[in-house]
Amino acid sequence: MNAAYSTDGQYIHPSILNADFMDIGTELDKISTADSVHVDIMDNHFVPNLTFGTSMVEQIVRRSAIPVDAHLMIEDADREAPAYAEAGASSVTFHLEAATAPIKLARDLRRKNVEVGVALRPATPIEPLLDVIGEFDMLLLMTVEPGFGGQSFLETMLPKIRRARRAISDANLEVSIQVDGGVSRETIERCAEAGANVFVAGSAIYRAQDAADEISALRELARTHTAH
Ligand code: DX5
Ligand code: ZN
């Protein structure tokens, strides 16, 4: 199943980072009304935390009712990322800081029929990417330092989202902007107004009384505050 992002759409991607891994099937069922499940891959080198690899992703793909959006927070993306496309993820996002030849990697991944995302840590500027942004389907702007769920949204990322959206529109490109980190009912509207259209939310959804209600509420806020 392909995620098929369109910059006209608003997408909610719950992150399972803080879900109960002992009961992952039930945790996936709770978010089946979302657009994709966001799966955080961490190697304890690129970020100070460790999750899992391709075999767990394959199992999640088999069990999930919705597409899998893989966010790789791992070193040596050039060598490691293609395996996540082969594991069945619908979109694969690697960090620019972890790739040596990001354009070649993006093209290799596209040939494997996945949507390709490029991610930036909060302190990495977007400007060096703008000339080549058309190589990607999605730009992931981290709104916390990557590594852990439940951190506070970095307000200082809003101008960066705005600049990225403006540059993408000026170039007449169809590139989605995903925000990840501290996205909640309190922050999603500002992200949408700034030009984001794919919203990752981990603790906001898994700590809510009812995950499906939270997904609808976030979707509604994003739709009514869209920049388009
Ligand atoms: C952090 C991860 C996020 C995380 C978001 O490095 O990339 O996807 O799960 O969690 P919240 O929404 O709780 O900030
Ligand atoms: Zn993530």
C-alpha cells in the first residue's frame, strides 16, 4: 500500500515509539483510522536510543491496516535505508546528516517504489537542500531533537517550516512537509499554518483517552488551519 502523499492533503501519522511493544497488535489497531503509522528506527549511534530493525518493520507491515512510514534515525543511511523499502515500508525517510550521497540514495529508493523523505535535525538549515528538494517526496523537519518521544515542541522551527513551504511552492514542486516532535492539539495549528501537511504525533495520540478521537481532532485542526 503506498502512502501517495499529495500536498493538497493533510495526513496524521501516529508514532508508535511510546506504544506498548509487548502488545503491538492492539496498539496498531488503536490507530487504524490514521493515514500511516510512523515507525522510528534508532541505532543508538545517530541518536542516543535504540529501537529495532527490518524484521520488526516487516511484522508491523503485515499487521498494520495502514501504510508504514519509516523514519530512520541511523548512521550510514546510504547502506541501510534500501532494506526498509524491501521490508515493505510505504515511505522511507533518512536523515540528511547521515547520508553521504543523498540524491543517489533517493533515486535508488524511488526505484524500489517507495515515497522518499529527507529529514533534518532542528539545527540543520534547509537552504543547502532547496536546489535538490524535487528529488524527494517529503521533507521531514524535526521539531524536537530526535531520539525520544514526549519532548516539547520547538517553536523556533516555525520560520523554518514557512521558508521551506515558500521555496517548494515557488519552485512549483509537490513536496510534502512532515513535522515530528511535540505535535499536539496545542501546536498542530501553527504547524499547518506555516505549511506542514504531514503530522507525526506520538505521545499526543497514545496518551489520549481514545486514540481514534485524538486522530480526528488533530486532523480537523490541521484541515481548518491549512496554509493552502
Ligand atoms: C523522536 C521521534 C518521534 C517521536 C515523536 O525522535 O522521531 O517520531 O515518537 O513523539 P512525540 O509526538 O511524543 O513528540
Ligand atoms: Zn519520528
